[in-house]
Amino acid sequence: MGTRFCSGISPRSDNYTEKEYPLPDSEERCVTSEQVLEVLQTCYDPCCKERAVSIVELGLIHGVQVAENGHDVRVELLLTSGWCPFSTHLLQMIDQNVRAIEGVGEVDTEIVWNTVWTPERMSASAKAKLSLPMVQLLPLRQRRLEREAQEAQASQASIS
């Protein structure tokens, strides 16, 4: 058996930056960053779950590293807002799902504050799933305008 490697990945749209770390030969199973990212694809921000947009697709994963021991995992998470009410939920979900990977030891998920999340971090798939075509928006706008006009008429009638 040759030298085995574990790696760290930093997702940036569809490009990944990867570093490899040599590990000693052993029969132990090495966890890979790819395995961790695959599992993170099953984690959803509660706001986007109904549209099946994962935290990876949202661009919330800043980086994934597997320690040289091949078992301990570090996940760097961005929040869409510093006021995100679901941050605790996301941290617990990531911890639970990553720990379920065979061979994972410790899981350290850290919220990264020195990088700002912007919509440009979302994948093309996430943008498509989260945007509404103008055809769907126009009827909603029309109904709102009609409702506001009716409310204004009712208000005027009660004043007179």
C-alpha cells in the first residue's frame, strides 16, 4: 500500500482548492474532504429546505479540512447574516451529519466572520431554485396593488 493522503477543500463556486497531507500506512479508514462535502449537500438552511438548496449550494461552506490523522474534521461556515436565527440549528445539523461518516473523529464547525457571504457565492442551481420568473411575480404584484386600492377605498369611505 502506498502513501495515503487526506485533503482540505475550499469550495469556491465550482472550483476547489485542494491541499494534500500524507498519512502513515495503516488499515484505518481515512475520511476525505469530498466525503464531508457530499454529506454537507444533505444539510439545509431551514429557509431553503423546501426548495432543496443545500448549505453547500448556498455558498455557506467556506472550507472543509481533514486533519493529518485522517479522522478529525473542521468545517468553516459562513452565515448570510450575523443575525441568522438558524445558526445553532445549522451547527448542530453539520455536527450530527458529519459525525455519521464512518471514520470521523472530532468535528469542529466554526462560523467564519472575516469573509462576508454574498449572493455571488450561490451555485447556479441555487440561484435558479431561489429566483422567481417575472411571469410568476407579475400576478402577485397585481393582486397586491388591487388589495391596496380596495383598502384605500374602504379607508376613504369610512372617513366620509
